[in-house]
Amino acid sequence: MISVVTLAGGRPDHLRNVVLGLSRQSVLPAELIVAVIQDTTYDLPKAPFPIRQMMIDGPRLPLATARNTAARAAIGDKLVFLDMDCIPTPGLLADYDRYLDEMDGLLMGEVMYLPGGATQGDWSTDRFADIAVRHSDRRGPPPAGIEVCEDYRCFWSLNFAMRRDTFLGTGGFDERYAGYGGEDTDFGKVVDKAGIPIAWIKGGLAYHQYHPHHMPPVHHLESVVRNAEAFEAKWGYRTMGHWLHAFRLMGLIDDTPGRPIRILRAPNEEDLTLTGQQRHQPYANTASVIRLLEERAAAGRAAA
């Protein structure tokens, strides 16, 4: 029996599309649990399975707390965690159901990214296949079956599954993380240290719906810095290093090793323009921003 867990704040159209995608599954979920991180519940379409909306209290974006609360309340022996902007293809739950029988681990399905406007009207995941693209920072699925990842940092939390008892046995996500960034990398580290395999699967495909975003996430500067320091206090080194590197190049922070990270200034319009996702882009990309910033820094040094 599969319980699907999603976190929801804003973007009601995205969540309705997730419900529609789950309603078209070849193997229906036992339930959908929506961990609501806004002030009101959602008006959702009817579905051939129960939908429970759980109001989550706490600081802005209590992502770790929300996932744990929903997982503890789930009735299924298998949990599928799906971000509210990820529309599942009809075979997603069947794929996870089969592979979780084969391996007791943290399994990650495939995610492809849609451009703006792709979900308008009467959408079909079959049509998505013609326009979706893979994220350049994310490797593809294995040719077949299950492929174990040897680096816990490969874990992304937007589309994954675990047996419920295994998830709860890890203690779940560390609820000391608040706001955006770091809580999923920490969970990957916890899972790895517990000897639980982290693996990609062939299948479990979801389509990521377009929404404006920033990469690196300058709009979450304070929580990224705070959570990077929380990770360092727990594990002895900082996570989200590529984002911190970009923030340093932008003059937003001083992250000298051995000292607390200092925020030097708030992001301005130029920073938001540089990092912002454009409507024609299926996703925003940190690597391309870092390349541009490094080229600017090199040009500045040469001119000096």
C-alpha cells in the first residue's frame, strides 16, 4: 500500500495537476497526504483515493517538519514523496511499488522539466515527452532496473520513495533545518551513514511544472547560510558549497573557513535578474551563473 506525501504552499494549479496525475495511475495510492504550509487548505478536485490536508505550523518553509509529520501519519507501508510541482506519469507508483519490493532503500525516480505554458488546457503526460528536458545538473536514470549511488549528495528530494518503516527508522528529516536548503542533503547523509542504499531507478518519471525561480537561490540567502552552518555544526563541514561559492562571487557573503558566514548585503535587482529563471527556460541553472561570475572575476583581475 502506497501513501503519497507532498508539501504545498501557494501555486494551487500545480497541486491540482498533481492530484490529476495521481488519479491516472495504473496503481492508485492508498491516500495523498498534503502537508499544507500556508494559512488555508486547498480546493482540490475529486480523486479516486482519500486526500488528507494537514496544516503544518512552524517557521516559514518548515520542509523537514512537514515531511516527517505527513510520513508519521501515513497508512501505507511504502511512502512516495513528490513535490507539488511534479506531475507523475501513469506508471510512477507502479514503478516505485515494484522496486521497493526489490530493494529496501531510498529510491529516486526520473524528473524532466517543462517550459512555461505546458500544462495549460487539457494536458497529457504523453505530450510532455516531446517538450520536456533533463536538468543539466542532474544525471539521467540507469538504462534499466536500479543503480546504487555511491555519493549521498546525489539525493534530491523532489521525487523519491522509501519503505515507511525504513524512513521512520532513520528519524526522518532533521527538523532543526528551517527554510530553504540543506535539509535534504542532511537526510541523504543520515541515510548513507545508516547503511541504507541510495539509488536511481529506471522509471518513476515525473514532469516538473514551470514556475519562476532563482538559482543560485539568492531569494533564500538567509536560510541557505543558516542551514549551511547547521550542517557544519552537525557534520564538521559545510554543504551547498556551490551556492555559497556563487554568493561569494556576487559579494553577498564572506564564507572564510573557520569563521561564521557573514551576510554582507541583501540581494539587489541585478542579483535577482542574473539568477532568475526566464519563461522560455524550463529551469534555472546554478552552473551557468557560476561560469558567468567566474568569467567576470577573471576579467576584473586581468584588467587590474
